[in-house]
Amino acid sequence: MKNLFDYATKELSQDAFLRWLFENFDCEDNLSLKEASQQVLKKLCKICDEEIIEVKTYSQWHKVDIFTVIKTDKRIIALFIEDKVFSGEHNQLSRYNEFNN
């Protein structure tokens, strides 16, 4: 099992927790953690009838709080997570699309 404190060096606690949760999608030491990780990823990314093969998370990639790449047996999914407390509504997706090209 991956250690939560390997991720919680300088990032906010919730970012570290989500990265830890996502990257434990294949944890064989704790099957409850593995199932929780996969359920959250499948719900967030609308993954049905697919096997998750690989998950990589990145903090502050081009100022994105959490950037996650999920590889399934059928596709590759990019998941961007921004946690805001005091922010107005604005569209950051156009900026993210610039980095995807």
C-alpha cells in the first residue's frame, strides 16, 4: 500500500488524500482501499465495463491542483481537479486544453 505521507509534503491535505486514494487503485494489501479507490475513479470519470490499468497523479501540473491520468483497457482519461474556496465562476477548461495539445 502506498503511504499517504509520501504525497502530503507541501500540498493541501485534501489534494494529498485524493492522490493517495487514486494511486491505491491496485492495492493488494488492503482490498477495501482498492475498492474505494476504483469506485471513486469510476464515478468521477463515468467508467463502466472497463478495467483500470494504470493511474498517475500529479500536483500543480501547469497550476492544476491535481492532474490524474487514468488508463483503462479501452481508453486514456485525463481528470483535472481544482479545489477552490474563494473564487468566482470561470472556465479553466480552455487553459487545460492548451496543455493537452
